Amino acid sequence: MKLQLFIDSKPLEIEIDDVVAGLLAVRLDLPANADSQAALARYLSEKGAPWILDEDHMRRRILRRLILDIADPALVIRHLMTEE
């Protein structure tokens, strides 16, 4: 999934795997089977602030945030159960 983030009014394009996007959507309690792209972009934009250094640094920062948000075994199980 490609996302267009705006961190401190600066655009940043990132691409995340659909499974990662699904896990984050579950973490945020977004409705299942809904288009969550805008909500995920808004969330990551807020959590990515403030803008520091360059785009590469910001992408790594966002990916670290994603790992922290979805690194919960209970969340993974919940995500897998909703797909069945």
C-alpha cells in the first residue's frame, strides 16, 4: 500500500506491505474491509512528527514506529482471526 504522509507540512511517500497495513488497521480499531488508506496516512503523519533530517531518515523513523505499533502477538492473532 502506498501512502502519502504530510509531516510538518512536508510530503513523504512510503510503501508498506498489505499485511503490515492490516495489522496497523486492527491496532487502530478501523472497520474491517474498509478503505483505511487515509486513516493510516493520517496516523503515521501524526506519529512521525517532527520532521528531522531528510526523507530517508523519516522513512526509517516511520518504519520503526510501525514495528513498535504492530509487535504484539495478540494483535497478530486478532488480525488472523478477522480474515477467516
